[in-house]
Amino acid sequence: MTDNSIILQNVSEQRLKEIVSEAISQQFATDNPTPEKFLSRTEARDRLGISFPTLDKALREGVLIGYRIGGRILLKESELKLKKRS
């Protein structure tokens, strides 16, 4: 068994708290990008200004990607914005 002990010398309790806090903040900043927002089919249809049959056709043909989450088909807002510009 290896010993992973760290010995700290000449480090105040306050400075140790700062070091740990900075390390945790940096880890969370890099590990947790902003969560993706999903839209319902109705919201996607309204944003694109298309009908449900047109939306369903775009999903079937792979023009848009639908994600089945909890029995519902949802679309990523970021992907919808890219398609709207095209």
C-alpha cells in the first residue's frame, strides 16, 4: 500500500482554505459547462415557424435531431439555432 500523505509546512490555516477553494473553483469551472437547453416539439416548431408535419419530416430525414427523454421528443436549442440560420 502506498502512502499518499502530504506534509504542509509554514502554511496558515487561512492560506490552506484559499488554496483548496481555488482548486475546487477551477475544477467546477472546467467540468461543468452550461447545461444544454432542450425544447419541446411545439417550442421548436414555433421558433422555426414551421408546421408539425414539416418538423416531423425534418426529424425523420435527419435534418433535425430529436432526443427521446422521458417518452418525449426534445430538440437541443443550440442545434435549432444553427438550423434556423441555414
